Amino acid sequence: SQTIHQWPATLVQPVGSPLSLECTVEGTSNPNLYWYRQAAGRGLQLLFYSVGIGQISSEVPQNLSASRPQDRQFILSSKKLLLSDSGFYLCAWSLQGQEQYFGPGTRLTVT
Amino acid sequence: SQKIEQNSEALNIQEGKTATLTCNYTNYSPAYLQWYRQDPGRGPVFLLLIRENEKEKRKERLKVTFDTTLKQSLFHITASQPADSATYLCALPPNTGFQKLVFGTGTRLLVSP
């Protein structure tokens, strides 16, 4: 069966520090991968998605970036965090045209 | 502009009653629509997918309808239980393709014993 892992579960970082969140998927090949952010009490905002290795589509202009170095690995990064980057970050995978499966999420607090 | 609207106010119902949640969309032409459940501090969990040629779909106590004329989907939970308390999100593909989903902001359901 398929599983999706995200780490860390929680993170507290100062403003201006770098960020790296990692997501890995097991049990499937060539999935579509997604990064979402959910601010407190708000909806899901799609940040990036990828349909293959090295293929990244950015949905929202910001100081974040994403990379997909391997088929089942998706990384979200920032060189300098802003206060507004605080939120709940979710990674998800799907096969095209199908439902999405979400990871457990990372709670990021920028102080 | 394109919008997906779900009632932002929480829906409070008593155990055993049927909960009905609404998802309205504007300026989308989705081939399908999906419903997810999200518990606090967790990622959304997929519940049901309904296609544009399906009027209704059922799974255990869940029922979803899809009216492409009204541009609306209704999500029903029959014989609701306190364990059904959660936020329910609808999602649909944008007009540009099926590689991603656009999510509504969700409706919080509270089922009291």
C-alpha cells in the first residue's frame, strides 16, 4: 500500500533563517506531488506541484521554492523565512485525475 | 472570477440527524468533484469522488449529489455521530486540466450527543 511521510512534524524558526521540508512517498511510481499551506482557520493554498522529476509548477509568487530530485521525493525550501510563512504545510500525492492523499503535515512557526 | 463557496459558519446538528453540506462553484466546468474530511491538526482525507455524468454517489452513510446546471454539490451524512465532527472540504479540478485540485475553504460540522 502507499504511504506518505513528512518531516519534521513541528518546526520553530526565526525570521530570516532557511527552511527545508521533506516529503517522501512509498508504494507508487511517478505520482503527481503537491505542497500546500494552510494558515490558521483558512483553506488550502496550493504552493507547488510536480508531475515528474525536475518538473515544478509554482502557483503563488513568494520566497519559497520546491524541488523534486527523485521520483518520490519532494522538498520545500526557503532561503530566508518571513513571519507570513508560518502555517501548516501539507504534502500530497495523486495519480492524474484521481484523489489526493495527504501527509501528516508540518506545523511551522516563524518567530 | 472563479470561486468555490462552502458555508464558513459551522453546522451544528444532533446525533442521529442528517447533516447536509453545500459546495457551490462559479466559472468552473469540472468533470468531477471530490469531498474530503479534515480533522484538526491533520491532513485532509479523501471521502468521495463524483463525476459530471453521475447525479448521486453513496458510500456507507455518505451521499453526494452533483448538479452541473446549478453548479452545486451536496454532501449528506445520515445518522450522524459525534465522530463525524470535522471540517469537510470540496475540491474540483481547474478548467486548465486534471493535474491539480482547487479546494473550498471547508465547512465545520459539529455533531452533539
